[in-house]
Amino acid sequence: MSTVEDIEKAIESLPAAEFARFRTWFDAFDADRFDRKIERDAAGGKLDALADHALADHRAGRAREL
């Protein structure tokens, strides 16, 4: 059995309260990991082309208020 399968089985066996606690922790963990990746990508210039395209669309009037 793989580590992921072991983790899946452990999660499946959690009582409801412990699962809710795990889900809260995992949501925060996952969001933090995502934020750090975005920060690395931005610092590394990986988002520059997307930003340039969005700014060009805005300048050309192809943007709208959200």
C-alpha cells in the first residue's frame, strides 16, 4: 500500500469531529501552499505575460467592472 492510500484510509476512518478539524487544517495548509507558489511565480516573472495581456485588454477597453 502506498503512503497516499494509507492517508486516504486514515482520513476515511476519522470521526466526524476529527474530520472537520482535519479539513479546517488542510484548507489552511493548502491555501498557504498555493499563496507561496503564486508569490514564487510572480517573483520569478512567470506571471508577467498574463499581467501584460490583462493590462493591454484594459487599455483597449475590453475590461469591465466586477
